[in-house]
Amino acid sequence: MADQGAPLAVQLSIDAKGLACPLPIIRAKRGVSQIEVGEIVEIWTTDPGSLEDFRAWCRSTGHELVRQAGEAPPYQFWIRRTH
């Protein structure tokens, strides 16, 4: 993951707070399909399961989990579209 302090240019922000699995991932998938390759989508969640869900989703899809933040809800993820 990228340096935690570097600012990121976000093309799309998604609020998935209050949603349980698999809805944050579904919203992320839709969001990634709306941006261009190389651009970043930011996702906000409150589901503790999303911490592992987004890592696994990025591994399985090949998109890059650039950064994640939040030790407690809300959690924030930045994902770069790679293809």
C-alpha cells in the first residue's frame, strides 16, 4: 500500500456506511466500473468484515488497494482501477 500520508486524487467517493457484507463490495465494484484505469475510488464503510473483504476482493480482481484507514468505524478504502 502507498504511503499513508500522501494525498490521493479521488475520482469517486462511495458511502457504504451502515451496509453489511456483501453490499460494500458490490458498491465498490460498481464504482470501479465507473472510473478510468489508473483512477481511484474511495469507499467509506462501517462493517468490520470489510477490512478483510476489501483486501480479498482486490487480490481476486487485480485492482490495487492503495490505502485503508480506520481502526474503528468508519473505515476508509482507496482502490485504484487496474484494468
